[in-house]
Amino acid sequence: IVTGGNSGIGYETVLELAKKNARVFMASRSEEKAKEAIEKIKKETGKDVEFLCLDLADLKQVKKAAEDFLSLKIPLDILVNNAGIQYVSPIETFPIGQWDDVLAINLSSAFHTTRLALPRMRANHWGRIINIASVHGLVASTNKSAYVAAKHGLVGLTKVTALETATTGVTCNAICPGWVLTPLVQQQVDAKATALNVSIADATKQLLSEKEPSMQFTTPEELGELAVFLCSPAGNNVRGVAWNMDGGWTAQ
Ligand code: NAD
């Protein structure tokens, strides 16, 4: 299961796993967007990906969807907690509803999917839980209080899950990307271009130069391949890491 699999990093993770013949469920709150993405994958790989309806802002629905899925008695080997949202504002004016949504979607949903998936994985003596965190799980930036808090929390949850499963075939790790040009970041580029009254190209250059020494975006494909590596036998004893792929952002 890959949450938020219809777009960006989640989409490429679904694609890379499908290429490796995994039976993948794309969890998304929008059936229409998921269906479009599933069709694209079918065209590219010939593989069938399935749809799982899941709105991660509604934590009661996460429990219900997970229970429905588990009742299908399909093995659950790999869980990628990828869905996420961003909201940018100083703390004093940060809307409370946005704080609650960022924490629910970026952090609490991963707690719920993990707690519900673990018994099945333990019973099977094998499992991979991959949390798509962020460099913002390791370092902070201004105006991103909810996101930074949620991603630091997700890295913490990853470590606890890894310790509680350390003697089993289940591993849990976090992937921490720097800038990746997906809709989530395009919004921030567009906002910068408007705020500074510069072109999109100049806003992009400025965004990268502030944080990412490589001056390059990490690609969703690179991140999907890292997820595949963590699922491979070579990843058996990789446990509780927060693996950054960030063009040198956190090396500074
Ligand atoms: P994206 O906007 O392309 O994808 C986000 C996905 O989350 C979408 O599929 C969206 O439908 C889903 N989602 C959002 N709210 C949801 C909800 N309530 N219920 C179910 N699904 C929901 O963004 P992306 O950049 O691919 O982000 C994927 C993950 O990577 C996020 O957790 C994000 O924080 C993280 N990340 C992104 C970057 C980046 O630069 N793009 C960097 C570091 C970490």
C-alpha cells in the first residue's frame, strides 16, 4: 500500500514497485485522480495497480479502510506512508485548522496505518514500513511549524517502530528528501515568484540556492528506487534510519 500514490513521489514509488512485480494498492482520497494514475502505469508497465479509497485527514476513516483491507486477507508486505500536505505561515498567524490537518495527514495517519499493519506483518515474519519524511524531519525552516513538527515526529515514530520490530523480519525506515519538484513544491515556487515579482525560473533558482547545494531537485524516480532498495534483501538490516536524499541540504 502506498498512501497518496496518485501524485509526485507516491506515484513514482507505486510505479517502481509495480515494475518489480509487487501487487500495489494506490491509496488516495480521489478515485478519479487515482484511476488516471493507474491507467498511466498500466500503459507504461502493463501492470495492474489497485485503488484503495482513503482520506487521511479523517482518522476514523483510516481505521475503517485498514480494517476493510485486512479483512480481504491479502498479504500486507509493504506500507509506504507517503501522503503529505504543506502549509506555510508564521506561528502567530498559523491557522489552527491547518495545523490540525498537517499533523493528521503527515503524522497521525502514519501511526494509525502502522499500528494496524504491524500485526499482519509480524504474523508473516516479513514487512517493510517506509515513511516519506523530509529534510524537515531533521532540520527546520521558518514558517513551516506544523510540517517540521510533523516530519520530526514521523522520524521519531520511524525509530520507535524500528526498535519494536528489531528482532523480526519487519523493518521501518524514513526517507528524507530535499526539494523535489512535485505539485507540493510547485505551489511554493509559484508563491515565491508572486511575492518577489520574478519569473518562475528565477524563483526556482532562488528556492534551490537557499537550501540545496547541488542546485538540483531530487527526482521522484530516485526516491522510488530508494524505496525499492529498502524493500530488497539488501535492506534486511537497515532499521530506523532517516535517509536523506537532499543534494547536500543537511550536510551544511
Ligand atoms: P504531492 O502533492 O504530489 O503528493 C501528495 C499526495 O498526498 C497526493 O497524492 C495527495 O492526494 C495525497 N494527500 C494529501 N492529502 C491527503 C488526504 N487527506 N488523504 C489522502 N491522501 C492525501 O506531493 P509530494 O511532493 O509527492 O509529497 C509526497 C510526500 O513527500 C509528502 O509526505 C511530502 O511531505 C514529502 N516530501 C516532499 C518533498 C518535495 O520537495 N516535494 C520534500 C520532502 C518531503
